Amino acid sequence: MCYGRDIYHIHTETNKVNEQSYVFEFDAIQDGQVPKGFNKPQEVHLIRHADEDGNYRLFLMGLQMTTQIKINQYTIKDKQQLILKISSVLAQAERWWEHSNLQNK
């Protein structure tokens, strides 16, 4: 569980610039209404190749510029640390949705 949401699926994916990533999928938050904003299903991507500094990118798909963080290989290898970093990305996304004018979309 990350930031109160269960990971329901993990898979690998290759994007348009040929970067491979691990994709952590989170189901919609059901509150009796049609899921909107942060409550929609979410995907957190971990790019599999390190940059020149040895860091990996972790971000929420659709809000990459707002949620992207860099993590090192030791964080990725430690399950608890990785869960904390994924939770941090989800928290940043939730804050963005709370303060955006797109809350109801």
C-alpha cells in the first residue's frame, strides 16, 4: 500500500523515446461518485535506466513535471524506501489536484 492506495498491477512498458519503465498501477478511489482528479486510476512510472548521475526518475503519469523525483539504486532495492518514494509522488499529485482549477475533471 502506498499513500493509502493499493497497488493492483505492476508491469513494464516502453515509451515513445524508447525508455523502459516499471509501471505501478493504482485503482480508482471509490467514494460513491464517478472518480475525478486524484481519485481516478493512477500510474507511477519508474524509468529503468539511470541518468548520468546514477539516479532514476519516478513520477506520476500525466503530472511528470509536477511529481518527478530522482532516486538512487539503493532506494529502489529497499522495498520500504521505494514504497515511501512512491507514496511521496502520490502525495505531490494529490496536492496538485487540490490546488488546481481542474479539481472536477
